Amino acid sequence: MSSNNLSNREGQSVPKVTFHTRQNNEWVDVSTDDIFKGKTVVLFALPGAFTPTCSSVHLPRYNELAPVFKANGVDEIVCLSVNDTFVMNEWAKDQESDQVTLLPDGNGEFSEGMGLLVDKDNLGFGKRSWRYSMLVKDGVIEKMFIEPDVDGDPFEVSDADTMLNYINPEAKAPQVATVFTKVGCPFCAKAKALLEDKGIGYEEIVISHHSITLRTLRAVTNADTVPQIFIDGKHIGDSDALEAFFNG
């Protein structure tokens, strides 16, 4: 794909297509108007469900920042890929992506209409979407961030933070926490309740004999008691340290 073919459609309407989705074990056709008409929508498109960059960074960060987008006037966040609806539904479950609508462009019609359907034959993918993001207001594209035409799978401008910065440069990303816990630990329950009270979302990593062990905990935190809490990547410590962090 040459750079001359990377299609920036700012100021134009989105393509009129019908998406064939599977909802509650029934086929449901969703039109372009169903998604975009009368709404402000952020759509990001990527080469494939379950692929490394898409699963580790692209989709999770949009899901994480969804409340901030919505606080800044975005009605819906849509992730589009040239995959069938069964694959997209399973990917949504795997990613626990409850803040983003995963949309199957199974036949590539939307991507082709955007001028961003590309050959990924070298990977055995066939036709797929180029990676990009866009802000769409009432069906009209206001802004597009299209990844550069370079080898591989560039991921430089279509990320969630770039889009959020365009919508509102003053918007603050929410704090996020990681909590190492054990089953039945009252201090862990106290720490989680405190995070919830402060409106901080967290992932919980449960220490056990079968997966994440005390050896892992020591290697990561230099401690062997739980809970151990990180906020935005910074090690806070145990539940008392967390309380001091908020009171300080």
C-alpha cells in the first residue's frame, strides 16, 4: 500500500454499510446510521482481533479511558476490525471490554469505503483494515489519525491518548491501580474498598500456589505480605501505606 492511497476523509460522511452482528445468539443487522446518526463517536480500526498490539495496548487503553471520553462529550467508542462477529464477540469477552463496542466489518465493506482496506497476504490475513482512529459527529468525520505507511504494524498516532488530547488537551486520564491480594485477606478487602471509595479502578492479582506465587510477589514488590498496591505504576505498599497516601 503506497502512502498516496492512505485515505484521509476528514469532512466527509462515513460509508453507508450494514454490519452483521451476533447478539444474544441472534443475528442483528446494525446500520451505519444506528452507530453514528445524532451521536459523537470515536472509532478506531485495527488489523485483527487477538493480535499482539491490538490486544495489549490499542483496545485496552480505549476501554480504560472510556469514562474520560464520555465525560468529554463522546457518546460511544467503537473498535472496528475485518473479522467476523463470532471472533469479535469472543475478543470482547477475552478483553473484558465493557466500555467499547466491538464492530465486525466481516466483508471489509466499511474499510473499503474508507479507502483503508489493505492487503495483509504476507501474514495470511487477506484483506484487513489499516490502523487508524477518527472522531465522527453525526456521521461526518471531523478528525482522523492514520498510521504512517511503513513496514510492519505502526502504532504511533491512533492511540487513545492522542485522540483524547485532540478532544480536550486538559482532560486528565484516570488513575489506575494494581492490587496483589490473597483470598480471605481482610486488609486486602480494606484496600480495595478504599480504592473504590476514591473512584480508582484496579486490577486484582490473587496470590496462590498455582499461578502468581509469593515468589512473584517478592520479585515485584520486595515484600511478602498482602495487599501490595501500585497506583499508576508506583509502588505504594500495604493498606496502611495506601491510607497514608490518600491522607498525605
